Amino acid sequence: MNDKKRSSFTGKIGFVLAAAGSAVGLGNIWRFPYLAAKYGGGIFLLVYILLAVTFGFSLMVTEIAVGRKTGVSAIEAFGRLDKRFTFVGYLASVVPIIILPYYSVIGGWVVKYLVGFAAGQGSAMADDAFFGQYLSSAAEPVIWFLLFIGVTAAVVMLGVEKGIEKVSKIMMPILIVLILVIAVYTIVSMDGALDGVVYYIKPDLSHFSVMTVVAAMGQLFYSMSLAMGIMVTFGSYMKKDISIEGSTHQIEIFDTGIAFLAGLMIIPAVFAFSGGDASALGKGPGLMFVTLPKVFDTMPGGTLIGAAFFIMVLFAALTSSISLMETIVSIFCDKLNMKRIPACLIVFGISVALGLLSCFGYSILSDVTVFGMQFLDFFDFFSNSILMPVVAFATCILVGCVLTPGAVIGEAEENGKHFRQKKLYSVMIRYIAPVFIVLILLSSILDFFGVVKI
Ligand code: TRP
């Protein structure tokens, strides 16, 4: 997607796989399960799916159409459609700069667990205190983070991401099978896991809160790589004879399917291990690193399965971090007229600086909080719950009020394609989505400043 001359995907499958490859990452395997566990289980899942098929669908169609129509990446595209919206392109471009550093810190945790399992220390990692102790050491997480971001930068610098993508096409199906195996194993072999399945799948209104919607919405943006210009760029490489609506559906099914399975793998296991204690579900970012090692520890051949699992997750994470970095580097090259290598080095430098903050937030800087949050949580919250809704809102206004939905529908119906859900689309993008986003944004800002605890 990053060639200087605008190359295009050969066909629909190529487009869908490339977009899904960028969308599927730590967001699905690490972030979705812990949010679902924390914000109500079944009710979170339901809200998420409802948002995905209405809201996520409309936004993704819009971004792809904007990209294909203008043929340029986000930082240019918005301004080309309307001068007053140039800032949206810039704002969208800031998001990956905030995400990449902390994404790589978590990538570093994955490397640590992979190395641990490969070295046969699976049992030590299954200990409750292990993850916390690891995080609070000042040096080790930094080393693995630097390794992860270093490999990412090397791939982007050498321009060999195509090779990595090929490997990940093989790894992805294996990852899905592994997730399924682990999920089925925990559910059938552990007492209490079935209750976890019920918690995860059955919506319980008493677990609903405004934060369920806020979190589900943030996750939707994050997981589908929306509201940060990524899908605009992808759209700019898409040929006119491919259906935007059909591809969007497929990307969504792919992305949501993997997230769903990851939840099925982790949430029942947490239930089983905590004996149904709900507070164990609120563990947050550490969930995958605390619970899964225990599952592996009790499995026959668990060391091997654990190592295999973390290697797959590492690949999913690397393909995403590479395309995050690639996005930022191409913005620097295009906008600041920089050469590729210096741009890579600068992006690497910024990422190391911000990533170190996230690492140290758990160790030597653990007393420093930003609005009551550790650095990593703050970066995550600020990009997903503040910046991305602002970008999404501006996109809705641009398409809904300035250009009118007809512009996007026209693009989606190029080459005689039929846009089946265009009624839903127009209503969503014009009325429901913008109102909804403002409400969400307000509630997360109020929550952010601690004005109200939602
Ligand atoms: N969607 C990715 C995930 O689920 C993370 C991500 C967000 C991303 N924005 C991106 C990946 C941009 C590549 C490019 O993990």
C-alpha cells in the first residue's frame, strides 16, 4: 500500500485480506477480551456488534469511498474534498503516532512471554504475581519494547513488509485454529468455565453502563483501524470495479470474528480460575498475560502451545505495528518532503521516547499519572476515546452535511454496483452517528476529568 506510484490491489480478495491484515492485531486478541470482561460481558458484546454493523459499517464505507474518490491518503483527502476540513486529515494522522509507541510496548510484553515459554519457564509465568513483577522492573520491559520497535523499524526501513505479510497469511489461519483449540479445551476441561461462557455471551442489562458504550465505540475504532485515515489510504488503492459495501462486510466479519473468538478463549478461563469472582474480570490490560499462562500451565504440552500461541500473536502484532509505522513514515515523506530513511529514524525516535514513558509508567514513573491514568492507559484513552471520535464526527459532518451522503453512495455504486444498505447509511452518517459521537465524546471527557464517574 505504500508504493510511491499508486499501485492497486488486484482484486477483492486482495483488498479484503490486506485491510483485514492491518485491522487484526493486538486489538482483537489482547484489547477486546479485556474490555469485554471489564464492561459487562454479554452486554458489551451485544453493544459492540450492534455498533459494528451500523456505525462501524457506515464509517468504514465512508473512509474507503473518500480514499477511492480522491485517490490520495487521508492527510490530503479531506482537504481536497473541502478546504475547511483539511485539519481532519492532520488530526487523523496524529492518531497512529500516539498508538504506535504503546502498541510496541505491548508487543514487547508478547515477546517476553514468547521467550519465556520457549525457554520452558511457562510455570513461572503462570504465577499470579509474575506479570506485575515483570512490569515493575525498570529494565526488562524496555529491552523487549526496543526489540519490538527495532524490528518494526528495520522492516519499514528495508521495505520488506511484503515478505512479512506473506508469512502472516499462513500464520493467521493457524492462530485462529489455536485460539479455537484453547477455547474449547478450557471450556470442556475446567470447572466453572461454562459460567464464563454465559457471562460472555448472554447480555445482562444490569451490567450496562454508559462506559459500556464508550468503551465499545473506542474499541470499534481501534480494532477496525477507523478514524485515523488508514482506511482512506486503503481505499485510494482500491479499483473501481470492487464493491465497497461487500468488502466492508467481509472486513468486519473477519475482524469481529477473531475478536469474538479471542474473548471466548480468555473470559471463560478467567472465570474458571477466579471461581466466578467478578473482580478478576476487571484486570484490564494484563488479562491476557495473567490468565492465559495459567491455562497453558494446566494443559498437557502447554509449554509448546503457549510458545506457539505467543508467536502467532507476535506476528499479528508485527503486521499491525509495521503498517502503523509505514503510515506515519509516508506522512512524513509526503508532507515534510523527507527521504524514507531519515523519516524512519525520526519516527523511531519519537516512538522510543513515547514508548519509554509507557514502560516507565509501570516502574520508575509509577507515581506519575496523567489525569489519574498511567501513561499507557492515558495514550490509549486519549487516542481512542478523544481523538478518534473527533475525527469520526468531523467525517460525518463533511459527508453528511457538506458533500451529502449521495457523494459516498455514488462512489460505492460505481461500475453498476448496487449499494443495498444505502438508506441505513444515509440516516446513520447524517443523523445518528454524529449525535451519538458527540454524546460519547462528552461522556468520555467528563469521565476523563473525573467530573462524573460513569
Ligand atoms: N486495528 C489494529 C488492531 O486491532 C490496531 C491498529 C489501529 C492499526 N490502527 C492501526 C494497525 C493502523 C495498523 C494500522 O490491533
